[in-house]
Amino acid sequence: MSIFEVEGGHELAGSIRPTGNKNAALPCLAATLLSREPVVLGNIPRIRDVETLLEILVSLGADVQWTGPGEVRVDASAVEAGRPDPQLAERIRASILLAGPLLARFGSVTLPPPGGDVIGRRRLDSHFLAFREMGADIDLQGSEFQIRAKALHGADIFLDEPSVTATENAIMAAVLARGITRLRNSAAEPHVQDLCQLLVEMGARIRGIGTHVLEIEGVRELHGARGSIGADHIETGSFIGLAAVTRSRLRIEDAPLEHLDSTLLGFGRLGVETEVDGGDLIVHGDRGGEIRQDAFGHVPKVDDGPWPAFPADLTSIALVTATQARGTILVHEKMFESRMFFTDKLVGMGARIILCDPHRAVVVGPSPLRAASLESPDIRAGMALLLAALAARGTSRIHNIRQIERGYERIDERLASLGARIRRLGGEEL
């Protein structure tokens, strides 16, 4: 298995462009199953999770072709079954996104529990709630769940949590359901918006895109379309953290500025200075670096929440950034109770962190980090550890880099273009 060898402690410089949004690419690829005509998607990141989902589509009978850099054509006209390959489906969390389109098109779907990052309890109840409200029956048998519906119908659905994947599944089921579905307390993240925009291009009728109340009027069928995925705001946030911990001035080209309000507020509390230049974001990691105190000297915090709050996927990056900032801050990860367990690796590198409980950590910085041999536990913690290695003095080795590459395309090559001293050891590549 490949590893990254990283010589840290060096300033970076130059420009980097975020790839397409991983969390938009996956539901949009799943949505191609809703049409019997080809769908072409642009700005698709070539990462492990995408490749796995494409394998699943092929196993279902779809014709999948990379037609250009970042462009995928999916023809699902020959798909005839609603039972994806269990071994493939268990490899990624996104396999759950097949439930909505397969149920809508074929009236049934059988799936094993989805895989993905072990970052805490990740409920499926919200998915089942939405499907039941639209007339589906759900049978849990051993390690699989079966969902069937003679005919889906519109419903007024209040999700018990604004789950992104439950919202996406409900939308994909509702676009072919009979009548109008009103989806309340729905997620509104940029990737949910991208999915809705693609479905509209395919002939769906969706109102309220970008809000927490969606109204979906079902149609008889969807047609083919050509769509494009927006730039990844999570990858953009990762590059903001990269500039900060390496004390570098970096330009993030074509950044998704319209989706960065909460991200820039959060990193601003960590003393990261940024500047908008046209469609680019310039990160002045070479200056500042002092945690911004709350009024009356209270300890500030960075905390996540449903959109448009600070993204949960960036709390790991914020934590590492805080280790290199001057001052004390509380990082509060409210959504997943296992995401912060990687902090022991940072403590081993010299970071001053008190893990108060599974959701909260107090960070006192700056701390000089030392090189270490590290294991990447999940996508975002893996990227956070890579940032820590780039900030540390000495040479670190990062194992299990497959986790990082599930979400970040050619990350070693792209960082090397900025001057990072990073090498891939071993022959395994995506």
C-alpha cells in the first residue's frame, strides 16, 4: 500500500484550484439512474469514492464513460434491477444514495448498510421516514434492507434532522412520485443545491432550492441532460488551512465564494486573513495567525452545524489550524461523536490539545509540531494530518492514504506544485 512521505516546515507559494464538489458528484451520479437517456456531468473529481460509485452503476447495467477531463457520461437505459452489488455498496457511504432513484424508477431496492468513514453514529432513520411518508414499505432483513412501493405519492414530510443524504434521497424519490412533496427541515448545502439544479435540467419541478423547505412536483419521467458540479467548498477550506499552518500566501483560483461565508468567519476567528480578488481567494497565511478573542476576553469557539453554519467536514482542518495560531480556542464538533478522536495523533506530534469529550477540544497554540508516523483514519482527519505533517519539522510518513484519496484528487501532485516536499512511496495509485 502506498504512503506519503512528507518533509514539513517549508513555506509554500502559488495557486491551486479546487476540484468539483465530491459531495455533489456522488448524488448527481446516483441521479443518472432516474433517466433512460444519457446524462453528462462535468467537473467530476477523479477520486476513489467516485470511481467506486461508477463501478456500482456499471454493475447495475449502466454504460459509463469518462469522455474528457472531469467529464462523465452515464447511460442508464439498460439498468433493469434495483439490487446493487453488495460488496461494492458496502465500500462507500454514498451507496445509500442509490435507494431513492432505484425505488422511484423500479419500485424496489435492496441494499446493505452503507460503508464510509467511521466518524460516529450515522442514522438511516430519516431516509426511512421520508420513504414511508411517500408510501414505501421497509423490511430490515439481516444485513440488508429492502424498500418497496407499488406507487410513490407526494407527501408533507418533516425530516427529524436536516440530513444531507436523507434530503437527497427524498428529493430523488419525489421527482417521479405522483403529486406534490413538501420537504421541511431539509438540508440546503451547496451539494444539495447542485443535485436539485441537475434534476431541474433533467425535467424535474423543484421550488425552494437553497432553502430548508423544498416543494417537488412529481413528473412522469426525466430526460437526459448535461450538467456541471460546482467547486468544492470543503476542499477550498482545506487549502485555507494549508496556507495558515505553513505560513504561506496562496491563491485559490475560482473559489466558490458564494458558499464560503461561514467558512471564512470560522477561519477568521483562527486569525487567518483572506482577500477576494475577482473570482479567486487569496489566503495570507504568512501574516496574522492570532486567535480573535470574543468580547470581554471570553474564550472563542469554532463550532459546526447544518448549512449555512460552519461545515462539519472542516472541523478537523480547523483543529489543526488552531494548533499553529496564537491563543486558546474551543473547537466544538456537534454532529459526529467520533470525528475528533484523531487528536491523540496531534498530541503525539506536540500539539497542546485537551479533548474535553467526544465533541469538544480546547486548543492552545502555537505549538511546534514534530514529525511522526501517522495513520489516516478518515477522509477529513487524513487531510488534517497531512496539513500537520506539512507544518511539522522533520519527515513524517502517512499510512492508509486511500482514505485521503477518497476525497482529494491527486493531492500529492497538487501540493507538490506549490512547493510541498511530498513523495508517494509504493506503487498503488488511483
